[in-house]
Amino acid sequence: MELAIVFLGNPGAEYQRTRHNIGFMVGDRLASRRERPWLQRDPLFHECAVTYARRSVVLVKPMTYMNLSGRAVKKILNAHQLKPSQLVVVVDEFNFPVGKIHLGLGGSSGGHNGTENIIQELGTPQFWRLRCGIDRAFGPGELVDYVLSPFPADQQHAVDAMIDAACDRLERVIRDGADRARG
């Protein structure tokens, strides 16, 4: 494997279409583009091995729930002998409007518990993140309920376009490398 792409979300039907699961939505779309199934070879994650542009990539959906994602990420990197620099994490970002994506390397968790747990487990913030906008339409103390609620119907077109844009960006990462695909 040359790269691991980890899609953050929460397992279970009750979380399937929530803002916090935009990572899982991107992962499912990317796997379907490659016509590859998700397999559960480990209780901590589902994985999908793909080859794209002659590069071997493992797609990963942690089954640990968002706040413990780092355990699954650490295990998959160790299993495939990958470094944190060979990791892209797809994550929801409430500081971006719905539709905006951004690929960058390192930085803080930005208050995202899943990202924070990955930083703690890996002992470094130096991995790639593809942040997908979920908007900031919540008041004080409403963050948890907001991220665990579904996107409203009037945003569905923008959400679908963002998922496609994220998949396009990830395919570019696989093909050309993260440095060339950043931004």
C-alpha cells in the first residue's frame, strides 16, 4: 500500500446521513466509483483496497465511533507499514460552508474530537486532512446536536456536489500525490 485514506464517521443507521458522517459518505462514493466492497477484517474498521492510476490504496472507515478513530487509524497504518505522511483523513468541518473542501497537511485538530484522537494515537499532527464543510448554523451548546443531525433537504444538492468534489480531489491525491492536490 502506498496510501491510506480514512473516512471519519459513526457506525450505525441512526448516524448514516448526519453531518458528522460526511467522511463515510465520501468513502462510500469513492468505493462505489471503483466498484469495490467494504470488508470488515478487523473489529476496529472496514476497509476497501483499491488500485487507481497503478497505485495501491486502502480506504478505511473506523467502526470505533468518531471520538476513538485514532485506534483504528494507528492499527491500519501499522498493518500496512505506512507513515502518518501517507495518511489522508476525510473529516467534517463546521468552520466551512456546505460545499467547501480543503486539503492540507498538519495543524491542530480545530476542536474536532476524531482528529484530536488521531493526533494523540499517532503522536503527531503531520498527516493530510481533507475537510468537508458542514456549516456553522448552531448556537452555543448546540454543536453535538447539530453535527449529529442530517443535512436539510435544501442543502442536499450542495452536499452531493461536495461529495463528488471530495472524491475528485482524492483521486487526484492518489494519482498525483497530496502535495500537488492540496488546496
